[in-house]
Amino acid sequence: VLNFSKTKIISIYLIFLFISIFSLSNFFELDGIFFNKKVNLGLDLRGGSYLLLEVDSSSLEKKRLQSKVIPLKKKLRESKIEFDNFSVNEKFIQFSIKNEDLKKFEKLFNEKNNNNINIFLAKFNSFELEFESIDKQINVFLSRHGILNLRSAAVDQSIEIVRRRIDEIGTKEPSILKRGSNRILVELPGIKNPERVKELLGKTAELTFRLVTDDPNEFGNENFILKDTQEEISVSKRIILSGGNLVDAQPKYDNRNNEPIVVFALDRLGSQKFGKATTKNIGKRIAIILDNEAISAPVIRDSITGGNGTISGNFSFQTATDLALLLRSGALPTPLSVVEERTVGPDLGKDSIKAGTVSLIVGFLLVIIFMTLKYKSFGIIANLSLISNLLMLLGILTLLEATLTLPGIAGVILTVGMAVDANVLIFERIKEELGKENSNIQAFDLGFKRSIVTILDANITTLIASVILFIFGSGPVKGFAVTLSIGLITTLFSAYFISRHLTSIIVFNNKEKKFLI
């Protein structure tokens, strides 16, 4: 165990140097590919903003029910089921059918195959919709599992869109997590004023293009007040194009009047739809509706077949920039509201850093003093092993660009304790072997060989617990789990390779000396 080939020695210290070199960028301003990464500080250390967002469930349910209206009517007509008094509200789709058609309706409603109305949710073994019949009236509503599935999908989709919007702002290392069934936690380190973020996250950014009609009283039309001119217009409910067809949006200045505008690009399908609609409706006006507000309604002068267009509306450049950002990141499936907001000041973060640093330094110095007094020259080896352990830990955290939180610092301190524990186990085992009148080489060899099994058992058990914490934990718990997991791996490396090699140098140079540990 104490014999090391030159290849093994070179490999050990190359690994150590390669990992440790990344840690230097946290202490010095250095140039080069090895020094372009740093450990990021979390919200509790750096200061910043904390937002708890909630998905608007009622709006989500109503929107989902409305999406079922056209396919449901079509299915009823195909099945020759007569209906009337058709309406939809936040909770129900309501209509009347003849009593003799009830069984027929029940059969088509709960059909598992080829049913684009009532989707079967395999993971819940349940349908998305349920219905109740009261006399001739049918009430169709979302099932309990349908609501759960809808909320979960909406939160997952919202998290991705929120992440894209925040990334566009340039915030480093945001933490965006699911909380419960309908909430999203957003932590923004370094953001002192979250007003712009709240404004961007508060907008659904649902963009539609619809034709302006002449008759405000015509069935299927909606009335809007134009944002820029305050003109009242009547708009068809039929959507020509939606924001889902956009592939890019950028703020620019109009060459004609130097006003800020948003230039957008469409995907292939969107280009075809837009080209077809504009070709058919030259001379008519097309309304651009964003979050149920009419931004503008320009006249279609010519067919637009190139897949590009512009949105104008008396914007400031900042407003145009934000609108382009929202369109690029996509529309939220439902509005988000801020239910809790907190700001962690930079002074509080500095206090946390100071407290964590002091704890680490004091603990580290006490360990060094104890190990030196207890194990003399071998204590110095243990201390060198400990320093190498911390450098590698910091190097890996830097390489991963991990976020260090206060619980993360606690994980580092715990790593120091476990690293010392590993060395104590090794040296106490060596002391036992020396007491059995073994030679120095035999005693040290057996000491390392027999203690490493115990160290492996302890570290692997703790590593499993850390992985479980990482998988099922969130936020601060994950930060603790990450630093502890990496610390356990670096502890094994430094104890079994670095400490063992340094010990072997002393032992082989003093074969006849009687060691007192």
C-alpha cells in the first residue's frame, strides 16, 4: 500500500494541481482559460431579491374549458346529438341535450381511444374531464386529476418561460424552483430592486394578430380601445397568427420617423399563415393584441410573405426592449401574481460571509493545532492533506460555477471535520499496529489498508444521504448537499493518496526509527 510508482505519484499531483488551479480565480484577478470561472454567492451571502409567484388557477381552468368548446361541438354534431343553450364559464361548459341522447353522450365522452375532447391521463388512470346531468342540462368540468395535471403542466411551462425571461435580463445564477402545486420560488442574487423583474414576470405576453371588422355588433367580434390613438375598434375573435409562431423579436428604430419599434421574425408555418392572410386582406386593418390590449391596428398595404414584420405603438426604447424580450421568451400559460416578496440587503450578506469565514478559519486553525500537537510530523501531513482537500473542493465548485450559500459553508466546515476524522482513524490504526511489534513499514501499511475500509463505509453512507438530500431537497438544502458530496470525494482522495504518499516518504526514509504516534 505504501509503494508508489513514479507514474502514480505524477498522476496524483497532476490531478491535484489541475483541480486546485481553478480555485485561484476566487482570490486573484487572473487571465486565461483556467481563471474565467468563479464560485457564485447565493442570495443569503450576496444579497438580492426573493419572489414567490402563484399561478392563476381559475384563469387556467377557464382557458382550458374554452379550448374544448369547438372540438366538443364538432363531436356532438358528428354523433348526431342535438344540443342548445351552449355556454362556458370559469367552472363549467353547459348545454342541453335530449334525455334519449344521454347514454350516447356518455359513451363518446368516456371513450379512451381517439378522444381529443376528454383526454385519458394514464399516470392518474383517470379522464381529464367529468360531467353531471341535471334533467336535460349537461355540466362538463375538469376532474380533480385534470386540475392537478393542468396546474403541474402550467407551473412547469411557466418555470421555463420565467427562466428565459430572467436569463434575458442578464441575472447570474438565479434560482427558480417549484413550490407546491401552483407556486414558483424565484431567488435573484445581486438584484436590489426587483420592480422591472416583477413587471416582466407579471405579463402573460399572449400575442395575437386579428382582423379589424366594420360592424361592432357582429356576432363573434370584440371591441378594443387602441393604446396609441384611443380609437375604438371592433376585432374578429378569429386568430390569424399567435406569438407561438415567433422565432425572434428585437427592438429597433423606425427609419421613417426614428420611433422605437419591435421587429419580429416568424417560423415557416407562421410565414405561410401571415402571407396568406395579408394577401387576402389587402386594404383591411390588422389588430395586434397583446395581453387583451390592442397595441396598434395598421392597414395591410401589401402581402407580407417574407416572414418578418414590425410592431409599433408609441413605445419608448425601454418598452420596446421589454416587449421584444417577452415575445422572445414566449407567452405564459396563465398570469402569475407575486404573493410574497423579500429583499436581502448586501450588508446582511456581508455579515453572513464574515460569520461563515470566521467559523471556517477558527475551525481550521483549531484542527491544525490539535493535529500537530497530537501527531507531530504526521499531524503536519494530515494538515497538508486537509489544505489540499479544501483547495480541490473549491476548485471543483469553481469548475461547476456552483452557487455557495450559508448552508454550503456549513457543508465545507463539515468536510473539514470529516477529513480530520479520516486522518485520525488512519493514525490511530497505525498506532495499534505499531504496538503489535510490527516493523514500521508493516505497521503503516496495515494501518492504511485496514482503516480505509472504515473510512469508505462512513463516507459512502454519508454520500448516499447527501444525494438523497440533493434529489428531494431544495434551495439551501441542495447547496449543503452539493458541497458535502464534493467534500466527501475530495476527502477520500486526499486521505488515501496525498496523505498516504507523504507518510510513505517519511517511513521509507526512517525505516529503523521508532515512531511514536
